[in-house]
Amino acid sequence: MGKLDGKVAFITGAARGQGRSHALELAKEGADIIAVDACRQIDTVPYSTATPDDLAETVRQVEALDRRILASEVDIRDFDGLKRAADDGVAALGRIDIVLANAGISTMAPTLEMTDEMWTTMIDVNLTGQWRTVKAAVPHIVAGGRGGSVVLTSSLAALWANENIAHYSAAKAGLVGFMRVLAKELAPESIRVNTVHPTTVATDMILNDATYRLFRPDLENPTLEDFNEAARTLNALPIPAIESVDISNAILYLVSDDGRYVTGTQHVVDAGGRL
């Protein structure tokens, strides 16, 4: 018996990284998955974003666990696309019990030098896109009348300031206020809402040349090891970054009956980064 037997999870950013990890860990506990990802390059993002092949690999791995999955290529800035994905998922899988608003992007620039497009795209994806995700998918939890859980992926950057990510920090901090209001509004429906706040996670969003240069501006062509050396200074525990599964495990606690009375909270997984 899995902790999520019979449940269905709607997950954005599911093609790779944390989103794929969440899909797999929830599937291992019995959940079926509605997977969403844009699967195209976003102009302001300095690293390669997920592809259709990445999303297909998520489908393959979930199906290998003998769970059902319905995948859609949808940008979370597209409310109509999100609603179709949610509606089609319920038609195919019968329900939605869990919503993981996980999709997000990272770009870096000094506040006074970033372009209007960089700021606007960041807020539209990392904050407004989460609202669109909730608006499209959570009504299906309400309609089910069984309660459920919503987790918004925020960041340690919402709680701890670093240079060159004002737009990212603003979006991730905005999710905390959004979460608190939503938790109050949905509590009468027995729907719990929380944020999760990772430190640096070893995914494609972080493991790329743009991030290496941000962490090591003293080097012309920094490597992964150069990045690791700098990243270790951010965490109290002696590691440069945590793994996606560490966040998946935290989310599993929040969405299962293990966390049945946990709502309105900021769940931090930061390797001691705030100490």
C-alpha cells in the first residue's frame, strides 16, 4: 500500500529536474500523474530549458512504475492550456487531489541592469504562472469534495537575500503571501496549502555555465568544481547542493496523510543555509 494510492497529482515543470523527481516519487507511492511542461526555450533564460524528449522520458519512467500519466506541453503563462490539461487529466484519470506548482525559471542580473523583459518574464512565470496553475487545477480538488493538498515551489531566496536575483526573490517571496491567503480560503474545503523552500538544487537550472559564472566571477571559465567550491560556502552542512529527491521527500510529507494537519507553512530544505 502506498501513501498516495488512488490519488492523482497535477505537476508543472514535470519534464525534468525537480518536477520529474516529484512525479516519480509520488508515483512510487501510488499516485497517477498529470504532467505539464512548456518544453520550449524561453528567450530570457540563459540555459537550455526542457524539451519534448525530456517530457517523454518522464512519461516513460512513470509508466515503468505501473502508474498512469497524461502529459501536455503547456507554458504556465497560458491559462487556457493549463485548464485543458487539468480538464483532460480529470477526464482520463478521474480526479485531482494534489497540485504541485513547481515550474520556474532562473535568470541573473544586477537589479539596475536587468531588462524589462527579464523582470516581466520572471514574474509572469515564477509568480503569476503559479496562480494560473492553481486557478486551473485546484477547482477539481474542490469539486471532488475529498480535500487535498497544494504545494508551491518557492526558494531559500524568498527568505535569504543574494545579489543579482531581485526579480527571482520577489517572485518567490510573493508565493509565500499567495500561499497564506490560499491556505485560509481553502481550509474549509480541507485543502492544505504550503510552500517548499529549497537551497541550491543540482538540476539543469543550476548546473550550467551562466550559474557557474555568477558564483565565480573571479574566473574566466569556471567549471562545475569551481561552482561547487563557492556553493559549499552557502550551506552549513558540507555540501554544494541538494538533490531533487530531497525536495520530493519533503513534498511527499506535505501531500500525504503524514502532513494531514500542516497548512499555511513554509517548509525549508536548505542544508542550514539560513544559519
